[in-house]
Amino acid sequence: MPTITETATTSPIGRQTPRIDGPFKVSGTAMYASDFNFAGLLYAVPVEATIANGKLQKLDTREAEKMPDVRAIFHRANIGKIFRSVLQPPNSGIADERRPPLADDVIRYYGQYIAVAVADTFETAKAAADAVRATYTTEKPNVNLDLQPENEPEVVETTHGRLKRLQSERGDPDKAFASAQVKVDQTYVTPAETHNPIELQGTIAMWDGQMLTIYEESQGIFNLRSVLAQMFGLPKENVRVITKFVGSGFGSKLWPWTHCALACAAARQLGKPVKLVLSRRMMFQSVGHRPRTQQRVRLGATNEGKLESLMQDYLNDLDILGGYHENCGEATSYFYSVPNLRVHWGRTRRNIGSPTPMRGPGAVPGLFATESAMNELADQLKIDPVRLRELNEPKIDEGKGIPFSSRHYLECLQLGGERFGWANRNSEVGSMKRDGLILGWGVSGAAWISGRFPAQASVELRDDGSARVACGTQDIGTGTYTILAQLVSDKTGVPLNKIEVVLGDTSLPPGPISGGSLVTGSMVPAVFDAADNAITSLLTVATTEPGSPFGNRTRDDLAFESGRVFAKADGPAKGVPFADLLRRTNMRLVTGSGKSEGTLDEKKPKVSMHSYGCHFVEVTWQPAIARLRVNRVVTVIDGGRIINPLAGRNQIEGAVVMGIGMALLEHTIYDPQNGAPINSNLADYLMSVNADAPLMEVHFLDYPDTDVNPLGARGIGEIGLAGVAAAITAATYHATGVRVRELPIRIEDLLTSSILT
Ligand code: MOS
């Protein structure tokens, strides 16, 4: 139960609030999924295929089985039944890799599990897994980097159901492009990127008869339950998923992966709890990645800079069997005003593990392409890239033909420009210098979805003046524990240090996935509803239960404010703290349940809900040693009302640092010989770290978006990453004269720079 020692006297909404779970994390008492231990616990280690395309011919397990303390080597013939699962719209049964583990002998990607060793210790299980001998018939894997679309129909199956490949269309974009006075026609590429949360993925599975309980570091416990119930042929009530803390996920822990079913099946076969934790290498193979994307963007504009045509044709690669679609067109149809537009997509299958959402899926690679094209257009037109964006500001969401709920994009650009000093920009390449370094300046816009998932919550008020709020959502390190405490404190007047927040258990009221930056926005109305219902129950107790000082009043005579029940006629000063009322009536607690509907499946939405933002970036270029550094970033976010500016700024700063990694460092390399991700460790897969972090300034505009919820809070987990890479490549061009359209920017790219002094 996370708490902190702070007393709230007024509402904590909008106040810088340290995380209530912080002390648990820094003291090592926060229990992550693989930290749990149980009597008789066994350890499982999967055996990974060492080819990416072919067939398993023979599995020799004899040596491994003979090792002391080895309990079993499970493979296709002895693992028992693992069923398929299907999508259960709207929010259940989601999985990117749907094939049950060990379902056939075909190997489709490197690291696919072919067996699992179980032993009394992790070390023995690892040694046994290493001792399993596999022979294969092998074909050359296809991990080609050049993407050509598969011959798929125009309506295709995806992880989330059927989708049209023609994503958005208006006017006649071909004709408008052909006749445009100024044109950009470029292809932008983003590489495969692998999520590297510090906490490795893993499962502890245990059975009690037909009841399955698992501890898993999941970003979506209810969806995981729905998939496991199907895979083991159980009613969903028989499956319980517990996720108390998550050492981050970035999307890799949103949907179930095959290791989880392997652990459950092994535990079933042995009748003992089984713990299976992946290695860092496995994290690169079998639990998703951001797919490679290749996006052709065409912009046609007038000489004055008014957009006439926008076409985006994009591709992502994916695994052999899956349905993953990287929605690079998410922000395209509404971001700028343009009368003629088309967004169309395709996919290319490769011998790789399934892609999955990674922070800002779709929009992040998508905005790299479209915002880069906007910057190129500005350079061609010789107009300021901020001015170009101002010239094309839409009045409504032109993709859907509906108004925006709340959009302050131009104000983001204006404030960002002021804070950055953009007016001092000299647009000539290589013209700006400081301390012997060449400076490059770049800008980009950012956008991300908003809205709500369905959510439920319960709130208790207790006779010691404390409160409890419970919801089966998760805190993936973003601050959900703290936000829920702030919401309850706001409604009930209970100080933060007396609020218990309980998350991460499917026995709690169903909560949203920790995804899409939607948890905060989704939870506000559900928690408020629950708190209101708890207060209503309290007022009923006040008028009906013996011992209450309000026995002669009716329910309508009473009100609740700042933790006190009072007669409206007498005012709050004569009120009674709710704890006193409960004690006097011999009640331990009152409970309220709350609920709110989702918005994402609305067939005819009335408003277009998104967050907006921008980044101004300064790079330094040192040509003598080809050294490019991101030196300074000013970010402005229009993310609705910010409930916790401390955690909020932290989200944006982390995302900006991740964007530097996206622009300069991150890419997963698949060996063309055997299809293995060869930089599958934290030494070879480069991410930006503290030493790469620039001077960062983050501003929130803080306009409430009351279409999302009564507080006007949207989510801010992902938007900070959108656009960063496009601003960095623009700044890099400004410094070096080299236009990089394929990420990450490599030193080799910059060696062609003509800016040599
Ligand atoms: Mo995020 S990619 O929705 O976890």
C-alpha cells in the first residue's frame, strides 16, 4: 500500500506531487512480478530456435533430462493442450502473436520457443535448456530491409480486427499534387526498435485445481486474463492476474506473449508453481518491437506555402503469421489543413518476431515522416518552418469533419519559439556558431490521441479517516498510483498520506490497459463517480443509522465537503468528520462503485480529441571529429489539465531523451544470415542515457479538455516522443547540410557534410 507522509489541506489536483510509490521503489520493497516466491517454486527456461526460417527436425532432450534437479523438458509432444485465442471486441482477447507456443514444428523467427526446461533452480533450468539439442531443416530467412507491400486485399485483418488500407481520403490529391507550384516527394525510413524496460518480462504461474493465478508484469491484466482463459479453456473467473508494479514497458507488456502460456502449461503439467523470466536477449526476439517503417510522403503547396495536396503511403514489416499494423497515418488526416489528401498503407512479412506497439505507436514514426516533409517544404519555400505550420492550421478536424475538443497547437509553437529564441535563427546552413561549434536549429510538431477506455473503480471511506481506492489498472512507472490518490483526495478531502491505492489485480473492478496515454483520462470520471457514490452512502448512513447526530435530518438536508458531513442549514463549520460519523454509527466503512464509458469505439464522435505539442531543438556539430550532440530542447505540450506537473514533466523529459535515442542511436539489427537480432543486449543496442540528455525545458499549456473528463485531463505518456526525431534531423540539416531521411542518423551520413570548419 503506497503512502507518503504529506498532509493535503487543499485539493492536490495540479500540485507537484511526489509519487506515493516512490519510497517503496527506492527501498526495494515494491514487489515486481518476478520478485514473488512460493513454496515449491520451480524455474523454467525456454529453449530458443537458432534459425529464423525452417522446420524443427529432431529435439534431443536426453542429456538435459538426466541432469540432477531437472523436473522436465517440455516440448510439443508433452506440454499438454494449449488452445488458440481470438479477439473478443471491443477490449479483450488481444494478442500480437496468436499462435500458441509449440503449436507446430515450423520455425518462423529466430528465438521462437521450441521447448522449455523446468528445474529446482534457475541455474539448473538454464543448463538444461542449453543441453537440449535441436536439428533443423533450414531455409534462408527473409529479413530484407527494403520493404515492398505484400499482395494483400484492400481490407485486411489486423491485431485489432479488420481495417481498410485506404485510411483517409479527400479531394483529388494526385491532381492537386501534379499541378502544385512547390513539391516535396521523399521516402522516410525508421528502423526496427526494441523496447528495453529495465524489468525483464516474466511470469509466475500456479494452479489450484481449475484455478490459475499468475504474477506477470503486464500493462493490461484484464486482456491477459481473457487470452489465458481461452488458451487454457477456462471461464475467465478462474484466471487471476496480479501485477503490483511494472518496471516500465513502453508497450512491450501491453499484450500477452508466448512465454506466459509456456509457464502456465509447465505449472499445470507439474502441479507446482513455475517462474519463468526472460533473458535480455529473449526480450529482443519474442516480446515485440517497433517495426521498420518506410513512408513515402508527397506534399504539394502554393508558392505562399498553403498546402494543396498531402499523400502518405506507408509500410511496416511484420512477422509471418501476425496482423500488426503500425498506424503511421494516425495524425496525418487532421494535423494540417489541406483540401486534397490520401493516406494508404501496406505491410511486408519477414522472418522476425511480431512487432507490437512501442511508445507512441504509429504517430511517432508517422510524424517523423510528415513533419520532416513539412520542414523540407519550408526550406524549399524559404519560409520559416513555424510560419509554414501557422499558414496551414486547420479550423476543424478535416479528416473527420468535426471540431476539435481543444487544440492550441499554434500557441505551443509561439511559446516554444519565445522560450527557445527562435527569432534569432539564421536559416542559412552552417551559419550559426557558438564556442567553436556549429549550431543547428530545428522544430517539429507533435500530436497524440486522447479519449477514454471504459473504467471502473471503488472508493472506501473508513472510520479512521482513511480512504481506499481500487481499480484493476496498472502503474507502469508513469504515476497512476499517485494520480488516483490525488483524485480521491480532491473529492473527499482525505490527505494523500491516508489514501490507500490498490491496483494490478483482476479481482478488482476492471480498469484500462496502461496504454495509449489514456489511463489518467479514463480514470478521472470512474474514480469521481465512485467517490460520489461513497459520499452518498455516507449521507444515507448519517440519516438512517442509530448513533448519528443527523438522525432527525433527511438526506437532502445534508452535504459533504472537505471530509465533513454537515447540515446545509448549519454550514460546514458545524459538521462532523466522516470518521466520527462512522465510529458513532459502528460502521467500519462505506463503499462506492464508479464507472465510466469509453470513447474510442464511438461510431460518430462529435469532437476530435488529441493532445498537441512541439519541440525546438538545438544540435551542436563539431566537423573535425564528426560529433553531433543534441544540446538543448524546448518542448511545449497542450495535454489538457495537468493533474501532477511533477510526474508530467518527468514523462515529457523521458520521452524527449527517448527521442534523442530514436534520432541518433536506436536500431535493432537482424543478421541476414540467420535472422537473429544481433545487437540483442544493453551493450550493443544503444539508447540515450543521462550523458546524452540535453538541457530540457518543458512547458504545459494546461487548457482543460472537458470533453475528455470533468477535470479536462488528457494523457501525456507518449506525446513527448512524437516529433522529436524530425526536429533533430531538421537541426542536423541546418548544422551540416546533410538531409537524413533514414533513422538513426549515423556518423557515416554526416561525413558527407560540406560544413567542415
Ligand atoms: Mo503504449 S505503446 O500504448 O504502452
